[in-house]
Amino acid sequence: MTPQTVDFRIPAQLRSEMRRWRNGAAAVGGLGAVLTAIGMVAVSPNQFYRSYLWAYIFILGLSLGPMAWLMLQYVTGGAWGAVIRRPAEAAARTLPLVALMFLPILLGMNNLYPWMPVHHPALPAHQAQWLKPGFFLARAAVYFAGWLLLAWLFNRWSAEEDREGGAAAHRRMGKLAGPGLVFWGLSVSFMSIDWILSVKPEWFSTMFPLLVIAGQALTGMAFLIALLVLLSFRQPMREVLTPRHLHDLGKLLLALVMVWAYFSYSQFLIIWAGNLPEEIPWYQVRLNHGWGALALLLVIGHFALPFGLLLSRDLKRNFKLLAGIAGFVLAMRLVDLYWQITPYFRVTGFGVSWLDFTAPAGLVGIWLAYFLKQLEKRPLVAPNQPALEEVLAHGRE
């Protein structure tokens, strides 16, 4: 098989299927958004913003996680990255929508963050300076500006490579990928402090930003695997994807499951060993009053089960089984974010609001519909990328 014998453009049949998927996702997203808006009035604005916050952090990972893998692919090369390149670019192009979705959090800052001036918090001087609303908004603007710029440049140069061929555009993307990964790591670290940890500004953890970074990478890889398996039964990806491609991606998924578990255990061990009164309340809330059952679910479902299954070489080469594990990991990512963020607001014990279901359904549905629209715009494999013959031969020799 050679690049000349494969048409990487989306055929009419797949385009029709993707349109049905998009319409279904838009219907779910629209219904979820309407019910969530009703809940804001019928339940309470506070519950609306609290449910929206953790669902939004998940959506952010669906956009930034694939973009991070895209940049890593340009840094390292390899056939595994070439097959995820177009879905990752489409995910990056959803960032304007994700930036728009941030508006409810801006409007609900007084409801979410106790350090807002209306609450008159008593904070240490350095925290009070960092958490000034103007500085908070300025940092958010920097994060989004950087993310949007990276997404725009990579997609612009990728389109240029499609039109003109050659290695010039690919070299530019390779040069930008390293600094882009550094910016992603730093921006996500500070974002996790600003948008998540500052809900309880008295508590801090130097491991928490690493947990969020690993979570975004895991979310992105699980989503890309599930999508590729869905496309693998249809042209043109049926001619491109081999069990070896999925095996490579499955190994990366296994590695991220272990990294997430390592960071989670390291944070717990450090805080447990220190036993400091300003640190232990975070775990005291999340391991008692019903939240402990959710913590046990994460130990089993977020680590032990996928870890044990992904050790199997045969499973990583089985498209449907690997997609099932990837989908399960995505569900556990939602549970993990709920366990991280919601106890801040439910310190008396475990509880679930129906907005905790409608908010993520609305955001995920709308995001997925927009993502599918972006995915349709370009061939599913970049036709002029270097070493394309090697990519197509991966696992066929």
C-alpha cells in the first residue's frame, strides 16, 4: 500500500454517518443545556455553577489533551502520532468554543470562589495579591490566548502542508512543539490552581497540578483511541489503522493510567506523612461521609481494572476491547473530577444533584457536535506528511 493508492478524504457514506453522529450529539447537548438552564432557576444558581465547573474542566481536557499529544508527536515522531494527528487537530480547533464556554464561570465567580471581594476573605498577603479578580482574569486571558495561538498555528501550518507539500511546514510545527508543550504544562498547572484549588484557598498541594496534567493527557488519549476505533471500521481508516497502531496507543494509555496513579498516591502519601492541619482536611472530607466509596471506586476503576486489563498484549490489539477500556477510562475521568471538585461544596457528606448529570451532558454533547464538524473539514490522514509510507506500512510487514 502506498499513499497514492489510498484516498484519505472522507467518503460520502462516512460523511453521512458523521452528520448523524453530530446531530445526535447536538440533540443531547441542547437538551442538557436547556435542562441545566432550567435548573439554574428551579434549583439554585449556586448548584448550577458548581455542577458547571467540574464538567467544564472535563471539556477543557478533551481539547487540550489531544493538542498536547499532537505536540508530543511532532517532538518524538512515530507512526502512532501520525494516525491521531487529524483528530487531535480537530480537537484543538474546538478551543474557541471552549473559551466561550468559560463565560458562565466568569459570571459565577462570586458563587464559586470564596476569595471574591464580596465575601471579604481573610487571606495571607501573598494569596490576596494572587487572587485579585483583575489578576485572575488577566491570567485566564493569557491561558486562552496561548492555547488558541498554538491551535491556530498548528492547524494553519498543517493546512499549508496539505496544499503545498514539502517539509518546511512540518519543520515549523516541530520547532513550535517543544515550547508549546512547555507552555501547556505551565498554563495547565496555574489553571488548576486558579480554577480548582482556589475554591478552597486555604488548601494547597504541589502535586495537584501534576495530577491535572496527567488527567488531561489521559483524557485526550482515551478519547482519541475510542474515536479511532469507531473510524477503523470505515473507509479510509480501515485501510490505514492496524492492530500495531492501536497497540502503540494502548501502551500510552497504560502508561498514563500508571502516571495518574503514581501522582495520586504520591500526593496522598506526602499529606498523610506530614499530617499537617492545613493539609489533611482535603482528604478528611473526601474519605468520609460517603465520599470514601467514590475514592474506592477510583482506586479500582481508574487504576486497578484498566491497569490489569491493559497489561495484555492481545487486548491492546483488539479494537473493540481497547475502545471499551478507553470509554471506561473517560467515565472514570468524570468521576475523578467530581470527587476532586464537588466535595468543596458538599462538606457535610456525599450528594448528587440532577444538574451534575445535565451539565456534563450539555457540555459534552455540544462540544462533540462541534468537534465532529471540525473533523469533517480535512482528510482523516495528512496526505503530505513525511514518512507517510512508513505509517501505512506500520504493522503490515
